[in-house]
Amino acid sequence: MVLNYIWIAFFIIAFVIALVKLIFLGDFEVFPAMMDSTFSSSKTAFEISLGLTGVLALWLGIMKIGEKGGLVNLLARVLSPVFTRLFPDIPKGHPVTGSIFMNIAANMLGLDNAATPLGLKAMEQLQELNTKKDTATNPMIMFLVLNTSGLTLIPVSIMVYRAQLGAAQPTDIFVPILLATFFSTIAGIIVTSLYQRINLINRTMLLTLGGACTLVAAIIWGFSQLDNDTMNKVSTTAANILLMTIIIVFIWTGMRKKVNVYDAFIEGAKDGFTTAVRIIPYLVAILVGIGVFRASGAMDMLIDGIKYSVEATGMNSDFVGALPTALMKPLSGSGARGMMVDAMTTFGADSFVGRLSCVFQGSTDTTFYILAVYFGSVGVRYTRHAVACGLLADLAGVISAIAICYLFFN
């Protein structure tokens, strides 16, 4: 229902702004630009879905091997103490906990191509537990918030963009991104737990969250001991080695259980195409709405309004130049990436705005895209508090990113 109102708002606001531009400013280009955006966004949505097909087939096939080999069930049993508290509505030891873990691990390593199909698999398993198929359950919402908060340990792609655009130290945003995305994730867990009345004050959760904080601190310390080139090589190599190791381990466990791994892979891979086709309408809807909103100039007006308000209060407005990336990130990953590149190109890769835009890009994920794809893949229409929790986690990430960048770079 919330997505319905947001989608309508995109079109109404865009139309009103375009009409005002036409009547009072004589801007005859705005409506053609909006219409061009609808067609290009529809094409982009189809291309994204088509591009996902092969990756979905690969990872759903690997997951099927893991299911038949017993590895997913093993992960579920190991994670059961934590997941029974964070996802109390999921039966203890259910295989979906293994799928959720694999998805979160892929996200943490910045492996987007692996994370999406693993997340869709987890969502399908959560839907099997759903007694009201068109309405999001509490575990679905908690899972989505963990995705939208964008916990990333190794932001490889952002560092590559910085290197390409001439940054003196492409990796100098590594620690700020790690801190910002960590705060975003913690905020998302707390907010969602409050909505769902989940008690986080218990030994298991305190040890888990404390362990996570220790791990983040250890990673920050470890990478701080490396020079820039070594950091890039280590982070990229570690991510790819781990990804290949996951594939080999899944295949090995299947062989150990005497599973026909090839047939199991084919069985799982067949679902890749049907899943990709199923999400096309949802992607078209959300990307067209976002495209029209941008083409009308509404996004630029919003940024200008924020800058005026900040300056009117006498506050430092240096961060405003990077806000397009932050505002676009919940709506479109590619759009936010474009805003990040534009900020670095306009202000410089090593400028405050350039660095902050990179931290914005890495601190959260594409909330509405994830909601559209994940819920759309299982036919959920009523999202309940998913949007509110996801956006509050995004807000925590944005605020953290601004504060951290002022601390590190200003």
C-alpha cells in the first residue's frame, strides 16, 4: 500500500512541476523528456531482468545443490540461536536461515550479482511460511531491512570508480563506508525490532552484535595497516576467492551425499528464468516512476530547497552537493552511481563532496528496488512497515555518513 502511494506521488508531482515549467517558463522540452524517460526506464527494467536471468540460474542451481547436499540445513542449525531471536516467526532450523545467511554474506562482500538470486531464494522460502500470501510477514520485513541497510565490508566497485576518476587515494573512503553502513544496519535492526516487538536485550543477541562490532573493528585495523594498492588487491582477491570457495564447497557437499550435482543444478537453474520474468512488471513500475520524477526536475528542486534551508539556519552546507546520491540511492542503484560519478567529476574525486557521495553510495542500498524485486518475486502487495523501516535505516546511514565524513575529511 505504501509503495502505491509513493508511486502515485512520483507521477503527480512530476506532472505538476512539468506543467508549471511549461506555462510559466515556456519549457517545451520537459514533457518530451518525461515521455522519453518512461520508454527508456521500461527498457532498462527489461534489460535488468534479462541480465539477471543467467546469474539467477547459476546461483539458484548452486543453492539447489546445497539443499540436496544438506549444507543449507547445516547453516540453518548453526545460525538457529541467533535467527530464532531475530526472526522469531521462522521455525527453528528451517532451511531459509541458511539462505538468508548466504545472502547477507554476499552483500557484505559487495557481491551484488550473487546476493540478489540468493535473496530471491530466501524470499521464496519465507513465502512458503506465509499464511497470507499477499501480505509481508515480520521475517520478510526484517530480511528486507537487512538488505536495504546495505551492510558492506568491501566496497570494491566504489574504490575502482575513485581510481578511474583520478583519486590520489582511492581507498580513503573504505573506513568511512564501513562505519556508515554498520550504523545503518544496526539502526535498521533496532527500528524493525521495535515495530515487531522483538527483544534484543538477551545474551545471544548482545554477544552477536558485540562480535559484529569487534569484527568491524578488526577489519578496520587490518586494512589500515595496508597501503592503497595492497588494500585494493587484498579486498578484491578475498571476495573472489570466497565466492569460488562457496561454489566448490556446495558442489563437494553434494558429491559427499552422493547427489547428482549436475541434475540438481539444472533443477534449481530452471527457476532462474521464471523468477526473472516474474519481476519484470514490478521493475518497470518502480523505474518508470523514478525516471519521470527525475526528468521533470523534481529531484533538482528538492536539492535546491534543502540547500536553501540549511544555509538559512547558518549551518555548513558543504554536504548538500552530495545529497543527490543519497536521495537517489533508495530509488535506483544505477541512478545513484551516476550521481556519485557526476559529483566526483564536477567537484573532484578528492573533494569533500566527491568523497561524501562515495560514502553515501556505500552506506545504504536501493530500498525501493529491493522492495519491488523481492516482494514482486513472490506476489506480496501489502508491505506493512517495510518501507518505513527501510527508509529509517537509510536515514541513519545518511546522517552517519555526513558526520563521519566531516570527521575524516573536513
